[in-house]
Amino acid sequence: MEIVGDSLNGYLMKIDTNGNLVWYKYTQNFIRSGGVNISALCIAPDGNIIVGDSLNGYLMKIDTNGNLVWYKYTQNFIRSGGVNISALCIAPDGNIIVGDSLNGYLMKIDTNGNLVWYKYTQNFIRSGGVNISALCIAPDGNIIVGDSLNGYLMKIDTNGNLVWYKYTQNFIRSGGVNISALCIAPDGNIIVGDSLNGYLMKIDTNGNLVWYKYTQNFIRSGSVNISALCISKN
């Protein structure tokens, strides 16, 4: 089964393996006010669907039949500013990691929708801002955070403490880096995609550059802005 999220009107769909609709839900019906633009999805350990909203920062848990389990207005979890959920992943303990592209908030939410902790990731860096655009979990259970504003890459432990951060623009010869996608390679290293100039990087678990490629060199004409990554089986 495939779960499909819509960023325009907030429709959530379940599609079977033959491409047939199982159900769809208009998620704006689940909330009290405002709209929903689905920007991120993940599956909880209990099989329920976690839905993130980039318009007002709603976080929802939906069961496999499309029924609302709970929803949270994540702006209530922070002291100031807004939240636009841009990325989600599940921590090894089953809790939900939430990334915000508006102010760089990183949150850990338990399976009942309660806040465990949140961090203002701009406090982790020396200068500039952070817009969290991508998240993944490293083999050691730590959280890898990618920033689309200045190209910061961070490793955060399960308690929300900074392990390291890197300014990935220092790894390249010219131009800038806006991190748009992350994934973990089979060897445990971090693969980083850039939506500004099409750089692709491999970073080790200590934050050191293994290699980078200017993917525009791989094509005949035009430019490349990397928007998504995954690992193939061969």
C-alpha cells in the first residue's frame, strides 16, 4: 500500500499496489481552524500514519483506515515564532522527530502526541539561520538534520544535544549548498543532496567529507537541482 499526501489542499490517500484508491481523507476536516498542506509523511511503529503540515504546523496521527487518532498544533510546543513542518522521521525509540523549515525548530514527540523536547537549532551554529529541510536517522540512532538556508548539516543525539555540525559549503570548490534531501548509505555514511547547484556528497559518521560530485557534469545540457534521494538495491 502507498500513502499519498497532498500539499495543495491537504488530501491524504491510501492506494493499493495496483494503483487503486482504498480511501482518501480531507485532513482539514480533522482540525479546528486553518488549513493543511501535507509536507511530510512517515509510518509509526504501530503502523499508523504520521502527517506533517507546512501551513500551520499541524501534526496528525491517522490510523490505517484513515481515522484521526490525534492531532497537535505544534506551535503550542514552542516559546515564540511559528512552525512549518518540513520533515519527519521515526527515532529508534518509536518517537517522532519533527523538523521545521520556518525557524529551525527540531522536536521529539512521543507516540501520544506529547512533546518530549524541542531545540532551536540556530543556537547550535555560529552564524546565519537554519531552515530544516530534511531528516534521517543514522545507524547509531542519532538524528541527521539538513538545512536548506545555508547548507548546515548537523548530528543531534536522541536527547536533542548537538554532536557536530558542518557548513557543507566548505566542502565544495565554488557556489552554495542548500540541503534538500538526506539518506543513509548501506555503509552507514550520509548522502546529501543540494537543490541549489546539484551537489551530491557523501559524509562519514563524524561529519567528514568522503567525496562530492557536481552532478551537472553527468548530464548533456541543462542544470540539476537535487530534490530527493533514495538507495537502490544494486
